[in-house]
Amino acid sequence: MHKVKELFYLIFFLISLGCSQINQNSNGQPGNEKALFNPEGSTITERFSPPAGFKRPDYDPGSFGYYLSNLSLKPHGYKVKLYNGIIKPRFWVYAAVVDMDIGNRDLQQCADAVMRLKGEYLFETKQFDKIHFNFTNGFRADYSKWMQGSRIVVKGNDVSWVKSALPSNTYSDFRKYMDVVFSYAGTLSLSKEMENIPINTIKTGDVFIQGGSPGHAVIVVDIAYDSKNNKVFLLAQSYMPAQDIQILKNPNDKSISP
């Protein structure tokens, strides 16, 4: 986990390196993570324990925080794979891999993983009208219109809806919608959709993001606090090229990593 008091270093770390460089800082040396780690755990909550003196909040079972903290994980030892099946070479930066498909195209990168997780949560909880993301040019892609059979047509910088399919709300259609979003949205557009918050209010589901090319985005997938309201949190990311969503290790303090 990561401590809130290390926020300013973390923000500098994310902003200064961006998507194309952030993996280069880890030296790959083992830390003291074993006491906080259960290799048999199949979800984030089961796999990772908070550091001594910290506890998780009582998540509402219907909340985004509950969804994220209970994400299913690949078996311990599973290596992150790129969209083309190649194993990610920098295996030492992550502690676990989220059990979620990424497709076979170079689409689901860092901001896309954040949008994917929020979209998956809203789809699973049937909050279909809340599924919408903006493209980089400002076009708003509402899933509710996609459900009605409209499809997005892009011609240069012009984007429009065209009724070209029958109404449908299958998971397969939802995934096709998300792939279109991944193609035309990114860190720049996502950062403009978000609001800045005070760090002491950080909660599961919040995002560290720097919009740009390259930018980067990581999402808080679990949090814990102590009696003085100090907080620690788990981060997840995808990367480029598109790859499995991964739970990041803490390179600053291996005694509480990840």
C-alpha cells in the first residue's frame, strides 16, 4: 500500500515520467510484502491485508469501492500479458493481476483501464444511463444511445450518431462500446471529466491522473485507515501497449508494499 503523506512524491513521480517511462524506477528487489499477502486469495480483499494498525472501511456492497476492493485476481504468479499475448517484461512493478479480459487490440491502456473499471461497475449494477465518456474532441458517448441501436461514426474530427443496429444491451455490445471509447478517449479527455479533491478525502475509486501525450492514470482500488485517520491505499494500472490491469507494488516503502 501507499501512504497519503507520500502524495507529493507520487504526483511528481506520475507527472514527470508518464506512461512511457513510469516502469523504469523499480529495481526489482524483493521487499517485506509476505506478511501482508495471502497467495491463495482470489480477490484484492482476500489477497492483501492492510498494514498493522490499519483497517478497511465497511464498504457498501453496492458501491464502486466494494466492487474495486473485491476485484477477482489471476492466480498468484500469473504474469501480465500484453494484448498480443506477449508477457510484460517488467514483471517486478506489480504484485497481482486483475482477472479481466483486455481483448486482442492495442486499446485498453492506462486511462482506458480506469474507464473500463467504472463502466464494468455501472453495467454490473445496471446503472446504464450513467455510462458515458467524452472523446478527446469533446464528443459525449452515451451508452444509453448505443443500447438503442445507434452507433458512433467518426470522419476526421467530426463525430456523430447513426442508427444502424437493433436495440440491445448484451455484455458483448457493451464491450464493443467500450472499445470505441478506448479508441477516441484518453488521459487528456478523462482528466477534463474529473474534479480535483483534497488528498485527505481520498477514497477507493479516486484516480491519480495527468492528461497528456504521454499522460498516465492509476486508480485507487482499496484503502485502509488507522485510529488517527492516516490512510494507505492500493493502486492499479494498465499501461502501453495495452495489457492486463495490475496491482502496483510500492517502490517507496517495501515494508507496507503493495
